[in-house]
Amino acid sequence: NIKMNVDIFFPYFEGLYLGMTTITLSTVLDNTISKSYTKDLIKNDTELYIRALQANYINLLLLSPIYYVFVYNYFLDLTKTQTFYIIDYSLLVVIHNIGYYMLHKMMHKVKYLKYMHDFHHMFKKTIATVGNAVEPSEFNIAYVIPFIVGSLLVQPNNFTFKCVIMTISLLNLFIHCPNFKDLNMPKFLVSPGQHMEHHENYSGTYAAPLLNIDYFLNTKKD
């Protein structure tokens, strides 16, 4: 019984804490520096804004903790000391960025997958909360699978894995925050302006949230 409490409840609340942290940060951004943009979104389509909030709660507070229990029990190396492993961290971030790029592009190009991504692209103008305003099907495939594959391949400890999740989550909020749209970034990194252009045009570049895979592959906008 003690082992069950450790294997289920501890990772569940770890996942729940990460989800709550992400929602809190996006809410703070939306209602402070992005307050005017949030008001415009609510004014233009209140129902869409409410759907964005609902998607955040479902994805981050319902689905994420369940996935975290699974990964914690089966893919993390709990024998490693709970310190920060820079190599594991770097590998996981790269794997996630590559995985997301591939799956994101598929949701644009593969006819039978496009429906998953339609909701996210209803937001022509973005705020931080839009970063996780996706259908559960898209969240499961494009957001979660790269983490699962990465944890299977790298087998990080719990602390390093949490650091990767928070890094990706923070960057996801960053590239959807309109206040940073004009920020100049190195070409090998995804800029908020680049991602917001993707939202406006529903095409072009597919990398997110850190490494500009489109730049590395020298792909042209389409």
C-alpha cells in the first residue's frame, strides 16, 4: 500500500503542480502585460476565450497528471540522484522540439489529422493562454508524445524531467505572448513574431517552442 501511494499519488501531484504552475503563469501574463490583448479577445469572441480556458484546465489539470504518473513509473530512472543532469536535459529539449515539429507539420499536411489542429488556429491573435488552447487529441499527440518518447530514450531522473517540462511550458507561453512579437531573436530560435505569423497565416513555419527546425532544414514557407 505504501508503494502504491508513492507510485501513484506522488507523481500525480507532481504533474498537477506543473499544470497549475503553467496555468498560473499564463493567467498572470494575460492579466498584466497582455491585459489589453486579453480584453480584445474577450470582446471579439467571448465564447472562444472561454473555450481556451476550458482547454487549459482539461489538458493541464486533468490529462497531464495522468501522463506524469505513467512516465514516472515506467520511463524515468528513479535510481539516479535527484540532481540536474545537463546532458539529459539538453537531449530531452532537442527531442521534444524535433518531435513537436514533425507532429505539428503533419497536422497541417495530413488530411485526416487537420481536424485536431483547427481549434488552435481559431486564434488569429494570441495571448499566453492560447499556448495550451488545443483539443485534447492534439495535446495527447503533439504535446505529450514528444515527452514520452524523450523520457523513454533518455531515461532522466524526476527533477531533470520536471525542468524540461517547465522549460517547454514557459517557452510555449513566451511565443504566444503578443508583447514579445517584435523581439529580435537569433534565426536558429523560434521567435514569438514567427509563431504569431504562423497563427495569422495558418502556414509557413512549424517549429516550436525553442529550436527553429525550419531554419535548420532550410524549408521555405508554404
